[in-house]
Amino acid sequence: MFVNTIISEAIKLFTTKSIWWTSALFIAFSLGVAALMGSFTEGMPLTPQNAVVGVYMFGFIIIAVQAVMVITSEYRHKYQSITYLATPRRWTVAVAKLLLYAVIAALLTLVVLVACYLLAEALVSPEVGAAFDPFGSEDGQRLIWAYPLMAALITLFAQGIALLLRQTAGAVTLVLMWYLALEDIIGILPKVGADIRNYLPFNNLHAFVSGTPIPDIAWGVGGSGLYFLLWAVVIWVAGVILLQKRDA
């Protein structure tokens, strides 16, 4: 039964145009920035982080948008009632959507990240390229698993928001504002802003992925990853509870 639910969700997802053109944007932006980084680094070192900065700047935004749309497209096109009529245990639909897109997001991120490494390495000047070893360096190897994990965690968080709001524009706006600006705005509040920001989710996610611990926080890098996971799980579970209680 659950396998059939995943299959049906996959069919619905891959028959929509949005998943294809947003994935194409993910690839184009990420590789485009990698090409720029590889082409214009004369006299400057090229790091693994610089090679995949397009994934970080643009790719994860697209992942968040796609994750929301996996949930909200049904409400936009008004076929959610058919979905829940076919699968009365609504929480299984939410789990299927989460597992399906988390795997897709992680795999897409992994493939594009490796492609960014290879493209930047191919375009960089010989003298800079001699020091660029993304697959052999500790930082480069960390990003190979940390970025796909970040994509999956963002999926969990974004789908939780989407389950709560059930509306594409509102959910996308909230997730992107939170990801891009909200925590930085809170951080500049007088006296308490910096302390509050240390305990907000995306600040901890960024610390986990970059491997840089947040100062004056009891937990380290690994704790920051678990802290974001806790935020995401709480929001997602709250969304599933509302999914069960609301009218379809």
C-alpha cells in the first residue's frame, strides 16, 4: 500500500512541468556559477566552497520552492480530495511526499555538486588547478555529503511549512524569507538580537554544513545539525496533525 502511494506521488510529480523547469534552473545556475569561478580565478585560490557556491546561493532556494510545491500543487489544482479519498490515512501521503522528494533533492544536489567540481577544475588555470583538489581535500569531501543532507533537511522543513499553510505563495514566501533574511534581521536587534539568532534554525543549519560552530552555544557542529532537525520535525509533525484534522 505504501509503495503504491510513493509510486502514485512520483507519477504526479514527474508529470508536472514545474519539477522539470525548476530542476533545469537548479542545474543552470549551479553550473553557471561554477564555470565563472573556474574561469576567473587567476592569481586567486579556488576552494571547493567557491566551486559550489551556486548550489548554496541558488540551488537550495530552488529545492525549498520545489519541496513546497510537492505539497501545495494539489491544493492549487484542487485534486487533494481525490488523493485522500484513494489514501484515507493522510499521514502516509505526507510521508510518501517527504521521502520521495527528499531523495530526489539529495540526489540532484549530489550530482550537480560533483559536476560543479569537475567543471570548475576543467576551466581553472593550470597554476590554480594544481592546488584545487575537491575530491581529496577534507573540505571538498565534507561538502559531498553535507550538501545533499542539507537538501533533505530543507525539504523536511519546507514541506512542514507547506502542510501548515497549504498555499504555494504563502509557504514559499515564508520559507524563503526565513532562509534568506529573517534570522539576519532578528540578529541586528539591539541587545538580544545576536543571542536569539544563535538559537534559530537556519543559522544552526549553516553552521552544521560549513563545519563552523556557533560561538557561545553549548552544542558543536553536530549539535547544530540535530537542532535544525528538531525544528524541522516539530514543524512537519504539526503540519501532519493539521492535515489529519482539516477538511480535505
